[in-house]
Amino acid sequence: MKRSPVTLALRWSGRVLVAAILLFVLLPGVVVAISAFNDRAILQFPPQSWSLRWFYRAFSYADFAKGFWNGLTVTVWASSIAVVVGSAFAFAIHRYKFALRDFLEGILLSPLVIPHYTVGLGILILASQTGIERGFPLVIFAHVVMVLPFVMRSTYISLENLDTRLELAASSLGATPLRILFTVTIPLLIPGLLSGWLFAAILSFNEFTATLFVSSQATQTLPVAMYNYVREFADPTLAALSVIYIVVTATLLTIANSFLGLGKILNVDAH
Amino acid sequence: MNTRPFLGWFVSPAGLVAVGLIAAMLAVFQYSVRAYIPGTLEVGGFTWANFEAMLRPLYALAFWNTVLICFETAVFTLLLAYPLAFALTRTNSTALRSFILIVSVTPLFLGEVVRTYSWMIVLGNNGFLNTLLLKLGLVERPLRMMFTSGGVIAALVHVTMPIMVIMLAAALSHIDRNYEKAAESLGAGPIRIFMTITLPLSMPGIVAGFSTAFAWTFSAFATPQLIGGGRVATVSTLIYQLGFSSFNFPFAASLSIIGLALSLAVIALLKKAASPLERMAGTT
């Protein structure tokens, strides 16, 4: 097909524009990576000398290690609970009509638009009124509430793509509903459930605003520990930790992309 | 035969979570109309004083600031995310697709603290941008970018980009390309095709992305707190100060109620403003 000069000009300016925007997205990550290897305690560009000392400090700082394990505990519990609760509910709203269906759905999706500080403050006040301790169950509950919409969405999309004829076939061969659920439906939903769990886990591990309200000194997660660190110190330790964070996250996403197809999970693939 | 097997088993756990969430929201409502007793965590009797106090210029200004910051952030995010989403859905190269997808989605999973911290290094007085500008001789003294609402907005745009790209790309990938091909065969130029077909058809994605960006920004705390450094007052930073510096939970609760109402109102307004466009695009 012949291309007019206008089309060509648009095409090239479009490429330049996209490259510039990608640069904007990448810039902070690159700058952080450079400053993480800066030898001096003061942030400075470009660094005069290089060292790995901030990486050592990031690993040896006790609050970070504690925050990491706290965060992992909260994340594993919260995303696992959310997957069980959220996908069961998504199954129910996909298949059945029942009393309060739309109401419940609206309530459970509302954390997408309710500011996180409102959720955090609410759970904090509720705990202090009912005398519930500010322990792990409280933080886990807050996280379940906040990741549930994402898990519900992921399972719902998988259910839309599920071939119900397979269930009908099992049923016509005399399988009980319980057997169909465990031998047909759940195995077919596994990719959706896994990607829902992964999404929930990553979001939970990084949740900050609500966690700041509901956690205590004993239950603070890594993002809260990092926030407290920035307020106290100005050295590049946090830059080193950020580099580790970025590398781990990008690696996980690249793996998820090649195994599960990120485009499919995010529903951005052309049909 | 039971036509709805396991219904109770599947709905009750979700119902329990919903009850907990409703109880938490009711607790906020309840506290917002209680009197604050300085020095204790106990609350006094019923009062409207918290809501009346919000009419004071300090708090009214914070609300106005927050809405303005959210609006500007959403506009800039839309302008930057649209070309990325467009390239993501239209490129034929798998490698480029994966690259754009990973680059634009990774920040979503980094959390607000890491992303805010990286912007502090970019915007600081000895930071990357100022060093660059000084070296190029474009400025004589470092520009003040930290502790300004401009700096807060730049970082917030970066924070909300991924979700906007995802929502726009979802909308763009579902557009039937035959409409564009038909227009092209009838002699329409690329700009006309974009303005009259692609853009209107992607409207649902624009509205969804814009309102999500707005809601997220409204909810953001680490970015205005750390980059604003107390000099850019937003609803979220005020709530934190009131809650954890002066333990005035009743006032913090009433601020978050108004914050919640305001963000819901803006989102509803956006949906309403866009609905004629969505009808035009043939979706609801």
C-alpha cells in the first residue's frame, strides 16, 4: 500500500513521542539505580565515587528485614484468603441470581474508589471501639478488603472464557456438582486463580497508605518501614532497596508475561 | 435438583468481609459527628462541629488544592498514556509490545513509597534534573521542584500512568479495526480517521481511566506528604496529621467522609458528562 507523506510524518512523530514518554516512565528508575551505587551519603549527580555499601546497609538494617518478613506474612495470608473468598464470590455472581447480589458486589468492589486512608482509618477506629488488638489479623483483613476487587475481576474474566459444555458433559455422565467443581471447573480456572493470586500478592506487598493506619510498630510492613526511613535519613540506602525492588518486580512480571501472557491477564490483547 | 449448588458456601465468606467493611465505614461516620476531647482517644457526644470547622479557609483550601491536583494529574496522565496505549495495541512487533507492556506496567507494582522516593532524587536541589539544567547552563541556580505542587503532580502522573495505559489499551484493543479500514477506503486521512472513529470509540476507556486516575490520586498519601514536604496540603496529608500528630480522630474521620463524598461525586459527574459520548460509540 502506498503511504502519503502525511502518514509517514505522523508515523515518525508518533514513534518519537512514544520513545519520549517511555523515557519519562523509565527516568526515575534509572536515576535511582545510578544513585544506589553512589559512595557518598549525600545524594549527588553524577556520583563522584562508587560503592556497594548502601546495598549492605539495606540488607543489614533491622527494620527492613523485619518489615520484609512481616510483609511476607501479611501478603501470603491476605492474597490466599482473597483468592478463596473472591473467586468463590465471583463464581456465585457469574452463575446465580440471589438476594443482595448487586449490593454485595458493589460493597466489595467499592475499595477501588474509596480512598485507602478512609478504609485504614475506618478499620483502625473499629478496632479501637471493639477492643481488637492492632495485630496481624487486622492488617490482613485490611489487605483482603483492598485486593479482593482484583481477584474477583480475574476470576470473573476466566469464568467468561470457560467452556460450560465441559461441565454439562460431566453432569450428563452422572458426576455430582461437587465432583464437577473439583475435577472440571477449578482445574480450568487455575490460570485465572493463579494470576489473581499473583496480582493480589504484589499489590498487598506494596500497599502503604491503609497499612500505615492499621499497623503498629510490631506489624509494620516493608513499605511502612521504608517510609519511616526516608523521614529520618537522607542517605542512598533506600535507593539500593528500590533497585532490588525494581529488579525483582520486573523479573516476576517478565516471567508472568512469558508463562501466562500479561496482555491476556490485563485484558489488553486484541481479539 | 438444586439449581444453585454451593450458593451459601460461596457467598457467606464474601458476605463476612462485606460486613467488616461496612462496620468500618459506619465507624468512620460515627466518629465524624463526635466531639474531640484533647489528650485522650475517647470521644465526646454528638456534634456537627467537625463539619463546621471544615469551612475554615485552611481546610477549604486543602480540598480545593486536592481537587485541582487530582484534575491536573488525570489530564496529564491521559495525554501521556494515550500514545503508549495506542502504540501497545497497534504495533506488529511482539518484542516492542512486550517491552512497552513491561515498562508501563512495572511501576504499578512498585508501590507508592519506592516511586515517590525515586522522584525525590530526580527533583531535589542536588537531584538529577537540576544537575542536568546547571551543566547545560540553562539555569544559574537550582530550580525549586521539591515541595511544590508541580513536583507532586509530576510524580503522581508517573504513579497513575500504568493503570491509565491498561484501561486505554483494553478499550483500544476491543475496537473493530474494520471501521477504520472502511473510512480509509472512503478516502479519509489518518488524522480524520483518528478524530472521528478511533477517539470516540475509545471514550469508555478514557472515562474509566480518567476517573480511576482521579480516585487514585485522591487516595495518594506518600507522594504529597514526601514531595510536598508539608507545604502542599492535601486531604490525605491533613487526615494523617490530625490522626497521628494530634490524635483528633473525630476530625480526621469527618475529613475522610467529605473526601470520600467528593471523590465519588467527581467520578459520578465524569461518568455523566461522558455518557452521551459513550452512547455515540454504541456502548453503555
